[in-house]
Amino acid sequence: MEGSHAIRILEDLKREGWQQEYDNLRREMQDCEAEFLRDPYPYSSELLIDQTAHEQVYFFTRYFGDTAKNRKTFQVLKALRGGNQPVWFRYGNDKRRDVCCWYNASLNGMALLQAFEDSGDQDALIKGFAGVMSVMANVTPDGMGFNFFICTPGVFDHEPPRTFESGSGLWGYLRSAKSYVVKDPVFGLVGYGCRVESAGQAVTAFPQDGVRKRVRYVDEKIDVEAARGEIGRLTLNPGAGSLEIAMSDSTGLVKDAVVAIQGLEKREYKVSYGKTARRVSSDGTITVTAPMAEANIRIDRA
């Protein structure tokens, strides 16, 4: 559970320049990866069919480039996902009898969302997004977070009402909550976790995923992520070569908004907000820091 977080810790160590700690952790991770490759089914735990290790195996094999085992793990994830039921409390959840919205729904949903971004598999998006969002059913209006939801007829409740492993489930949600702007082959332009509007070539997304930190324009493969502040609205116009981002702050604590845009062409851009305007050369990523009071950011092809 949450084993994939080792990758983020490893990247943090490298960024901080802690070389010895980085080397030590990477060596331990490689030993773990070798075991994943040796074992034909490295996913089980105390249950005959369990989903505890899928998330870690998927992200480790992806990180170390072990394509065959990564593809197999993706296939297993989809096979064990109990999705396609026309009821919210089962859709996007793994097969756990009458237990729904448990930690495995969001952790394995996180892996499926990554698989969608890598491959474009729409089924992975549908089941991954549903699984990630399902754990929010465990959070009650007063802020209490329970462990899972029992969908047995006559129960339909958090039974027993305990927190148990809810933290792992909510971690998966917070780590992977993201809005997706998608051109669906059947329904046309749709938003997962966001409301979308279009006018000509301009597409505006209004994130409503509960976190409002990440948005992906799927066809353009452009990702926007807020490190500080929240994304209130953003408009992408590929024809005009522009992206507008309106940041917000629900806490009242953020002084400077920080937002990163990935997937851009490698070229020069004009970045403007408030009375500030400057040119930047991008290798595909631009990070903008702006005072919250001026955090209506515009990026244009120079």
C-alpha cells in the first residue's frame, strides 16, 4: 500500500543533492524490483485475490523500464477491476465482494490513470477515474473519513464505522485527483472532474475534482499542475497558441501561486500576469510564480 511513493522520495533525494541517500534507496528499490520480476504473480497478500501490491508493482516496473511486467500488471489490474456495473458504489472498484470504495480503488485507480496517459486506453480512464473518486464517498459532511462502504442490500453504509485504512485510500485520491478534458468518440468534448465549455478552438475547463491542482488536455497532451494555489479556470486555444490560467486560493494563506505547464512545444513564450510580461525559452515545461492577487496568468507563443 502506497509503495509507489518511494519513487517520489527518490526523486526528492536527487533534487536535494543527497547522493548517498539516493544511491542507497535506489539500490533497495532495484532489489525489490528484481523480486517483482522473479515472482510471476507478486500481488497477493493475506487474501487469495488481493490488490495490495498492484500499485507498487505497476509504478516500479514503469519506472525501471520493465515493459513486459508493467504490461502484465496493467492487464491484471483491468481483469480484477470490478467495473462496468451500472451502480456508483461498484463502478471502478476492485473485486472485493460487497466491500467498495476501499483504499485499493484509489491506489489502483492511480495506476490505471497513468496507464491511460501512457496508452490512451479509454477503459483505463473510466475505471481509474471512478475508482479514485469513489473513496470520497467515505468522507461525511462533518469531515469524518471512514474505511469502506458496504453495498449489501439492507446495509448500504460504512459498517463497521471505523477509519482503519481510510488514510491510504484518501492518500491515493489526493495524490491522483485530476481533471481530464477529453474528446470522447461517442459523446464529444467531455470533462472528467471538470466542467468544460468550448468556443471555436478555445476550450475552457473549470476543475471540480475536489482538489483543483491538476488538469490534463488529453488530445494536446498538456498538463497543468498547481504547487501552490488552486486552478479556478483555464482556457487552451491551440490555434492561437495561448493558455490562460485563473488561479484561486480557498485557504486565504497562499501569497504566491505556483503553477507548472508541461507538454509545450520547445520554443519561446510570452508569460504575462498583472503588469508583468516576460519572454521565456521552454524545453517543454514552464513554471510560473505570481502573486496571488495577480494570478491570472497568460502564456502565448512568442
